[in-house]
Amino acid sequence: MKALEDVVLFKVDAEKGEGPELKEQYRVNGYPTYILANTEVETMDTWMGYEKAHFLTNIGDALADPTTIEQKEARFASAPTAVDAGKLARYQGARGNYADAVKLYSKGEQLDPSVDYSFQIFDEMFTGFRKAEAFTVDEVRKAADAVLAHEGRDPDEIVDVAFWMKHVGSKVEDRDLWLPYLEPALTASADSDDERMQKRHAQLKIDHTLFVKKDEATAVKLKYASMPEGWKDDPKQLNGFSWWCFESMVNLEEGEALGRRGVELAPAGTERAMILDTVAEICNARGNCDDAVELIRMAIEDAPESEYYQEQLERFEAIRKASAN
């Protein structure tokens, strides 16, 4: 890959060996995080993201300006530009400084009104809301609206807004919050030749059928049709279907049954713990508090280092106690 000809790749497992220390040193806030450093191990750029195109864009941009973060900061202080504002904002966001990132992106738009950082601002606000409650729901919603206000918006970004606002709505238990973003995403993803976009469109169609048309039976059929061949023998796919049932609050009886099948098929460890957590959530939603507690205890046995499952146990036990009174 030509983009990597001038770099030396060094992969770090942040959970093993020197990983935890390096994670703390570089303030890694999620995975995967990429850190571009010079031969003196001074940070030149930092970014996050899974997509190949996103990686290539960012590393190309970083290599085109081989200065350290300190040099970029000094340059921005003496002669601020929208481009440097964006680079420094990306760096701050990757380190978990979401409010600082938003301020820098906003400053960039002020410096050059032709620059559009609205999606980046929404990205930072959503991530800050999800990970640290750094922004309010209303702030995230306004940022999402700002993204859609721009004509000629990248379809991937329009679809991202819909899916991420769905997460926001689920977190605050307001499922109607994300519905205004569903129709634009359906339109943007229609007739795409991209396989990933086609899959996302299929999911959006399911959500539209369920939450707008309110046709649960058809939505379940569409969900079935979207699943890959042999999915009922794959614990990960079974977990995905069961989680969809829980997240959508439909088809819970079958979702529980298929989740339990996933538990039987999954090897002991973190994968099975995730499925156990899904089934526990469904049991709790169905009012079966005893099973929810027992299942999450099993998840803790499979993943004893996870603080999340301990928190889940406390939550389910509190619900069980309240229901018994």
C-alpha cells in the first residue's frame, strides 16, 4: 500500500504487556486508535476509526504535514487557519477532549466560512455524549440538524447521523428522537452499489417499517431476510438478532430463545458473556428478574475482569428487589 511506504507499523495490544502503560501515556480513548509519531517518538497526529477509506484519508493528510502536535499548536497560535483547527480538533477528539475538539472545529468554520466541519462537530458531540455525557441531548440533536442542513451531504454521513441518533434516542429512552433522521437516511442510501450501504439501507427499512409504519410482523420478516445464511448456527449472529429484538422491544420470546441457543453454541469466555448479557436484558424486559440475575452472574464467571457486568448485576438485583416489594 503506497500510503504506508514511508511509515513503520507498530501494533500494540492495549490490554497486555506494555499496552496499558502506553494507553495511559498516549491517552488512548477507544479502538482502533492510530498514532503517527516521528523518529523522536513525538506525536504528529492521532485519529480513530475502522474504515479503510477513513484511515487512508487521515494518514495521507498527516504525512502531508510532518510536524509535531506541539509545532501545529504553536503555528495555530501565531497564524490560525481552518485547516490547522481541524487537525488539532481531530487530535483532541481522539484523546477524549470532546469539548475542546468542538471548539476547535467551530473556530475553523469561523476562520473560513467555506469550510464545513458540521459532521465532525456532530461526531465529537455524539461520542462525548455516549462516552462521557459531555453534551446534552439537545446539543447533539442540534448538531445532527446542522449536518442535514448542508446540501450535497455525503450519503454515508447522512446515514451515520440516523444510526447515531437512534443510539441517542435509545439511551434516553426516547425512540421518537431519531425518527426525523430516518427518512433522509433511507433516501440517501437507496440505489447504492456499495455492499455496506446496501446492508445499512436494509436495516433502515426495517426500522422504518417498525417505528414509522408500526408493522411489527413485517419488520420481523425483514429482519429475518437480512440475516446471512446459516445464522442460526452462529452464536454471534444469534446474539445480533436477539439484541435487535431487545433494542426494538419486539419478538422478545423468540429473541430470548435464540439468544439461549447462542449461549449453548458459544465458547466460554467474553463472547459467551456478551450473549448472556443480551439474554439477561431480554429476561429483565419480560419481567423474569430471577433469570436476569442468574444469567448475568454466569456472564461474570466468563468475564470476571469486566466492570460492566458487575454493574449489570447490581442493576438487575435492584430491579428484582423493587419488583418484590
